[in-house]
Amino acid sequence: MKLKNWGGALRRLAFPRSLRSQLLSRSLFILALLLLLIGTVQFVVMKNFLYSNQAETLLSQIRSLPKELLMNGNVFPARRVRDEAAAPAMPQPTQPADGSSSSESPGIPDQSWLPDTSGIGERGPFLFLPDTSLALISKDGEFISRSNESGLPAPQLSEEEYASILKQWENKKAVAYKIAQDHNGNEQLLVFRPAEGPWDWDRLIQMGIATAPLKAIALRQLSIFIILSLLALGAGLMLYLPVLRKTLNPLDRMVSTVEALDAGNLDRRFPSSLGQTEIDRLAKSFNGMLERLQTSFATEREAKEQMRRFIADASHELRTPLTSIHGFLEVLLRGAVDKPEQLNAALNSMLGEAKRMKKLVEDLLMLAKLDRQPVVNRTETRLDTLVEEMEPHLRMLAGDRTVSFSLTPDIKSMVDCDKIKQVILNLFHNAVQHTDPTKGAITVTLTMPAKNLARLSVQDNGPGIPAEHLPHVFERFYRSEISRTRKQGGAGLGLSISQSIVQAHGGRIDVQSTAGTGATFWVELPVL
């Protein structure tokens, strides 16, 4: 168990889950990698610079070496000795008769231009700088070290490498330097240059110096850089923590706001400008999501309330006729069958209640179909002709009320004739229910208020609709207080059915009313 806890702790340290910790660790990791890369490049560049600079210095030293030093030790005079051996014996100079010496004798060439070769054939010590090596390489590969006793031992390369170096010099391509190890294991930087002079000598001069001091300089520079980098990382950590904390403060505020939200408290919003583009975009997205959630929850609450009210109203509407039928059946069972007057009255009442229940169920089924999939069979129809066809039925429904029609001719629209007739009938029946049977006046008007819009309105002179009831008149089973009685009010589904039919045609239905001055229901439909 302890091992698991330790393992979890190590994983949290190695892979922090906090955004602040992840940003800090990853930023420091990237910065450390960059510093490491810069240090490595700096070390390589510094080392190459030191090597190149030292190589130039060694070449300058080779150019400044006296040729007499290179001749000492039986190195250069080989060709000269062979030439003297092959030459014929020269006559010895004679003394003058007066015993005086003469530097000029007939037949004897002047040899004063020749160098002093008294040391030729003797391999004496070659004194040189203690930290350098010197060697001579002939064209045929002969290697002669000139610093074994007083300097570093000269490293010897392969014959192929020396031949390649000589060839490059012949092609006027100088070799910068080479790195090699002597027989003691010390690494040296070597430079090469052909021997030049009046002796027409074709050998190669090799000079080397230990690379350890140069590497020590480069490593010292690298150590200084590493120490400064560590100090910079520590200072960056101290400065970056408060900056990071301040940078993530808007995100912390968003988290606090989200934690305070619940289904009943969706009206809170994030500030639209927090000073950071990404956080502002996130806040805007969250605000949009909260608005959609708030709308969705409000719609759901409204739907639940409507469903609750619908069930209550439907139960009430069905309970009343069922109660009436149940009462009449009890009357019949108590002996009303033998009394024709009571029997006829009971049967007529039961028939009326049954018709009301049938009408209610049919309206509910129609609303369910319109809600599920509103299907209308549209045909090109003249609206004025459609209203004229309904005029006899409407006048009969109005009874003694005054009915007038004002129809603009030749207004065509793509509608379902049966459905639009049902809308007109519902609106007209609503006006009949809310007007006086003898003094009532109903006006049906068809106009064209816009180029592509037809308006059909039904106006009455009833008591009107109070302002607080206007937003609810198209709700199912909704009835105002003045239409609660059976004589004036229906089930409250006619206007809901009319609204669903009009919306299925792409139109709009609304009402205008003031209490005491009547009401006007109007329908707008698109025209051809």
C-alpha cells in the first residue's frame, strides 16, 4: 500500500495535473533545453575558434623558423653531401711564393657562398618550445621527429594522410589543421607546411601543440555559461510564478462562476472582456452555452407547466360530460324508463354530452397530428371565393346577430381549403360565443396589406379581452374568466387548433382587443 502511495506521488511530481504546474514545468523544461542547446553550440564554436586561431599561430611560427635550425641534425644536407661526393676533386689552393694566402686561385671556384656544413652528419638536439612538437616528413614518407627531447613527442600520421596533405599543398589548398594523438595518448593539434628555401627541398614540416589547454578554456567558458543558466532558471522561476498566477486569474474566476451555477441559477454570465483573447473566446462560448441552457430549461419548465395544465383541463372537460352521463344513467335505472318525458330528456342530454366528448377527443387528436407532423394539402385557391362559400353557414351560426363581409377580390394563395375553412369557422364561432345574441355584430374582412400578404380578420363587438389574458388566448384549454360558463365558453381548443393550422401554412395569427370594445382576430397568409 505504501509503495502505491509513493508511486502515485512520484507520478504527480513527474506529470503534474494542475494547469499552472504544467505550464511552469513545461516552460522551464523548454527553457532548459534551449540553454543546453545554446551551451553545446557555444562550446563547439568556441573550441573550433580556439583551434583555428591556434593553427594560424603555429603556421606563423613555422614561417618564422630559421632554415639553419631545420638543417641541423642530418635532415636537409643529404642531397648536398651526395652532390659533393659525385663532383671531381678540386685542386687545392697553393700558397704564393711570398708565403701570403690568397682567396683567389686560378681554376678554383669561389665557395664563400656555401653555408657552414661543419655540423652536417651530426644529429644534435633540437631545442624548441616545451609545449609543441615538430617533425619533418619527406616525400617518400620518411618521418623525423625534431622535439623528442625538449618538446612533446610528435604524432605520426599514415603515409596516405601525408601524401594527401602534400597533394593539397601542391594544388594550393592549405590544410587547416588535424587532431591526432601521440604515443603517450596526448591529443595534439597539428598544422603542416612545405619546407621552402634555396635548397629546393620538398619535405613537409609538421608542428603540433597540446589541445588540453584549449579545451580547458572552452570548458571553463561552458562552466560559466552553465552556472549563469542555472541562475537564470532560478530567477525565471521566481519571476514566472506570480506572472503565471496573474495570467491564470481570469480562468480561476471562470471556474468559480461555473461552480456557482446550477439549474435554477443560469442567469450569471462571464465578463465579455478579460484581457486575454483565448479566455475571452472561452467566456463568450460559455455565455452562449448558458443562454441555450437557460432557454432550454425555461422551455422545459413551460412545457411541463403546459402539460400539467393540459392534463388538468382535459380531465376537467372530460369529467363534466361523463358525470352528466353517469347521473342520467342513474335516473334511468331508478325508473325513468317508464316515464317517456324523463326518458327523452335524459337521452337528449346524454347525446349532447357524448357529442361534446367526441368533439373534444377529435380536437385533441387533431392537435396531436399537427404537433407531430403538420400535413396540409395545398392548392391554389381564391380566398374571397372560399369565404363566400362559407357565408350561408356563418349567417346561420350567427343567428340574430349582424354579420357583414368586406372581401377584396382575386386574392390567391396556396392553402388547404378544408383547414382554412376550419380556422374561419373557429374564429367566427369564438366571436359568436362572446357577443350578444341580438345586439351582436360580426365583421369578416379580407384585405391585402402588403404585396405578398393576405389578411383575413374577424371582428366582434363583445366585451373584449383584458390585457393580462391576451398572451394566453392561443394556449390549449385556456379560457378567460368571462368565458368560463358553458353557455359562452367552449373547451378552449379552437384557437390552439387555428394557430397550429396557420403556422403549418407559413402564416401568422394574432389578436387585438381592448376590454369593453370587442376583439379582432386576424390571420396573415402568403399570397401568389
